[in-house]
Amino acid sequence: MLQTMTPLRLAQRMSRLGTETAFEVLVRARALEAKGKDIVHLEIGEPDFDTPSNVIEAGVKALKGGYTHYGPAAGLPQLRQTIADYIAKTRNVPVAPEEVVVVPGGKPIMFFVILALVEEGDEVIYPNPGFPIYESMINFVGAKPVPIQLKEEMDFRFDVAEFKKLITDRTKLVILNSPHNPTGGVLTEKDVRDIAAAIGDRDIMVLSDEIYSRLVFEGSHHSIMSLDGWKDRTILLDGFSKTYAMTGWRMGYGVMRPDLATAVSRLQTNSNSCTASFTQMAGVEALTGDQSSVDKMNAEFLRRRDRMVEGLNKIKGFSCRTPHGAFYVFPNITKTGWPSKKLADAILDEAGVACLSGNAFGKYGEGYLRLSVANSIENINKALERIDNWANKNL
């Protein structure tokens, strides 16, 4: 007797959960490759370099040394102390290991912090265009997403005057991201101070996503955590994936006041128990060992950025500002007359270049594309030639 599957009744909250389009486009691109089409991958935010050899060796040594078992939910003491020392040095604030929570990737800090802090009906201000998981998680917990538009004419930095208007008595959390994904915008020291002043003494926490903090090409990185009185009001998110080409190792961390760290650790216990022990020992080496590989990668990203911006600005209908950080460019495509997703789809299907539509990063991303420069100069040149040829035929 045949049995028919009963309809799946997902919890209503699942309808509020979004996704990350980069992985969906990657699947489409891989499917085209399987059919024999050559694709230049500029969609995924992942360094194309190998993890530095000293970090790999530390991971192998840890595996052979028995770091293959459960560890504490908040992270191994060795790595928590190393991160505390690193943040104290780079953000110029005292940090204790008890204020550090190590998690498998950067996203769990967003996930856990929003779950721990934000109630249904609260408001969360976040950058738009911005990393899509911000809005997804705000919606998931039943809070109200309050986007602040990042404008091209301001190099995709916060408009503090606009920001002030968005703060209400319901504002519970503000999310900052600098250097910024997808635009490459970087907050100046004045920007950070003005944002802090706008919040004032209100009972509002800040989630500062600084995962690209080591990828600044012009100027310096500035963290709101570094300002007087802001350490205990800031949750700093950072990690190893972008800086050390360790995306597959799955390791990020948050630095926050100890009572919140305890709550976040409890969420970790209830979800994935802990971060893999051997990857954490590799993380100790990443932060304390030779940093020359980081400098080499950044120099290459800068070279690629300049080539990509130069090339895009020669393509019909495209204009591109020079991003100051991260490894993305965010060209304006409004003069093509095409909507962002339709253009991104056409460039993938017809030109063999995988990139993301700007509105994958929120409604204010319409009129833009995101292209990663985490690929070789040779492939970037190939992509630029293909997009240029497509534009000359179709625009």
C-alpha cells in the first residue's frame, strides 16, 4: 500500500527566516559548470588563498596532540586568552577571557546575540544594503527591522542625521558593520564618535560586526568599543575566516560583557555544544604567529580592487566608487536600465560571470551589483571582458 507524505507543518517563525543569496547563486553557477559552461566566480565572500601554512601545521599538530574532543562551550582557555590579548591591543581596551565567546563562524554571534537581547516588538537599526542575516534574524525573533540607508554619495557610510531620526524608545540594538559588506564602505573615527553621541545614554546595545577589520586599504579601522564608556555596551564580532583564509575552519568570536557572554555560551551549549577544539588551537597560531601572509593577501586584494574598479568604470551603464575595505566592489548599474537581479542573472547565464544582485542585501541595494575581488587578476580580467562584451551587445 502506497503511503502519501503528510503536509509538513513548519513553525510559523520559519516564514520569517531569510537566506544568504551568495550560496544560492553558487549552486546555480556550479550547475552551469556541470553542463560544461565556464564560469568566473565573483559571488562568494571567501578568500581564494590557502590558509597560511603555519596555521595549518598548528591544526595538524593539535589533531595529533589529542584536540579531538569536546571543549568548553565558550571556547578553549588558550584561545579565549589569546583573543582577549589581541582585542585589548588592537582596540585599546582591557579585555578578560571571560568576555570572549568562541563560536563556529561569525554568524552564530549575530544569531545568539539577537536571540539573547531582542524581544518581540523591539526595534533594531541595521545597515541597508547590508549582510542579509541581520534582517533575517531581526524578523525571526519578531522584532521590527529598521534599515538605515547607506548612500553611495557618502561612500556608503552612516548618515548620522538620518540615524538620529530612526532611534526611538523601542530601539534595543544597533548593528554596525565596518569595513562593510557588500559595499566596502569604512566608518571614519568621526563617524563612530557621531554614532555614539547620537545614541547617547539610552539603554541601547551595539553589535559591531568587524569581521573585515584587517582588510582596510585607506585609513584605519575604528571600533566603537574603543570609545570611553562603550566597551560594556558593545558586542564586537570578529573572526578568522576573512583575515586568514579560514572559511572552512568555521571559527569566529564575540567580545562582550561577562553576563552576556554567559548567556551566549548557554545558547551555544543548546545548539552546537562547542567549536571544534583543533581549529581553536590553529586560531591561537593565527593570532600569535607570523602575520606576513595577511599582509600579502591584503596587498593582492588591493591590486585586484584597483583593477576591478578601473575595468567596471569603462563598461557601458556601469559606474563604481572605490571601496576602502573588505574585498568587494559595489557598482551602480542604474544607467543600464536593468533591475539588479535580472542583470545579475543575465550576466551569469549569458556571460558566464557569477555575481550578486544588490537587492540581495536589502531594498536599498537595488540598482547595484556586488562582485568579489577574491579571485585572480587573470579571472577578474576575464570577467570584465565578458561583462563588457555582454553590455555592448545588450545595452
